[in-house]
Amino acid sequence: MLEPPPTGPPPPLKPSLVAVVVSLSAAFLACLALVHKARGAAESERRLAALEASLATERPKPAEAPRADDVKPASPQPDPAPPPATANPASTPELAALQASVARLEQRVSELSRIAHASIEDEIAGITPEDLWQKFQMAFRDRLGERADTLLRAFLKHFPNDSRTPGALYRLGQTELINGDFVEGRQFYEQLLRDFPDSAEAPHAQYDLAKSFLDAGDLAEGTTRLEKAVEALKGDPYLQGCALYYLGDTWSKRGQPEVAKEYFRKVVAQVNPTGSLKDLVDQAARDLKALEGR
């Protein structure tokens, strides 16, 4: 009688059989790795061969050496002519003028360096007004604004009654107004008008003073100054025309249209509309028309 087959989990493998299975698995994985490596090497060799073939087709062929029969003897060439003689560079007028300019520049640099290390009072001790004014002009040309301003102040201090003093006062006042210092700028202008009322700079100072008050919003003082400037500027048609126009504009802003119209009419009637004054006259005509249309 046959016995029934055993039930339950299969019996565990023997240790020797387990070792055989592990060894076979490792060998199989190693074979796979070798196969992949071999395929990669073959692919690399194929690509390398293709690249070499491509380079071989693009490489230019070496030029053939000429045959002896084709080589012609070179004909003798005459010796090159010597270059033409030139004048001595030191003797040319252009170079002499350039050397003189360089010498003057070096002298100016040396003077500026010396001046930078000395005070103005030490520099101008015993100087004449002509030389001091020349120093100011040189500083102005060299765009040394601070030095030019200091030299002008020194000129006023040492030579208050010189014929160039009104010009110094006007230039200092103009500079300070441009820099926004209305107090000191007006002081220079007031000194000019007080001490040199008949100078050529006085009418321009009066006009600049008036404009400074108008720009600051002081319409009353600006109007008074402009009325004085109109009389003083008879010799300057441009500034006189500007003063007349600003008077009309200022009276209009002050709520006096009838007075404003009178000044605008003077601009249209008295100012010659040529050059830069044409725009001024045209603007006065427009402003007059606007006031009359109210």
C-alpha cells in the first residue's frame, strides 16, 4: 500500500546545495557584466574608426614638389633705393611750437602746484593790481572757480578803488546768486550800485537784483528794481526789452491788468522784433491780447 505524499512546507535545502546556487548566481551576473563591457568596447571602437575615416577624407593632400624643369631661375632684382633724406625734426616750426607749448604747460602745472601749498595772502604780498587781476583771469580760464573767487575777494580787499573793482563786484555777486546765496550776492550788487553807480556794470546789477527778488517771490521789491533797471538799460535793447516784459508780467500777477497792458504795449511798440527779441515781442503780444479779451 502506497503512503500518501507528505504535507506542509518543503524541507529546507541542505547547506551544500545553497552554496552551489549562490555560486551559479554570482557567475551568471559576472557573465552579464562582461557581455555589457564587451558591447561598450565594440561600440567605442566603431565610433573611433568612423572618426578617423572622416578626418582622413578632410585632411588636405600635400602639395607636389615642382619638377626641376619647371623651376625658372630668379631674375636679379635691383637694390632698393635709400629712403629720402628728411629734415631734422628739431628744426621744424611745428615741433618748435609744440615744444614751446609743452614748456608753458609745465610752467603752469608747476605754478598751480606751488599755489596749492601756499596761502593767497602769501602769494599776492606786494603784488600789483595788474598782476593780481591777471592771476584771477588765469584761474578763471583754468576753471578753478574757488581760486578765482578767492583772488577776486583779495582784489577787492587790497584795491577797492581800482577801475576793475566794479567788474569784480559784479562777477562775485553773479556767482553767489547762481550758487543760491541771495544774501551775499545782493550785498555785492548793492555795494556796486552804491560805490560805482555810473559804472558799466551798474545797470546789469540792477536788473539781476530785480530778477533775484522776483525769483524769491518778492514781487513788490522786484517791481521797484525793474522800473529802475528800465531807465538804466537804455543802452542795452535786449535787457531793456526783458525788463519791460517782466514788468508787465509782474503787474499782471499782482492783480493790476491795466498797468500790465501798458508795459506789454511798450514791448510791442518799442522793442525791435529781431533775433532773439522776436520771441519776446510775440509773447508780449499774446499776453496783451489775453488781457484785453477778459
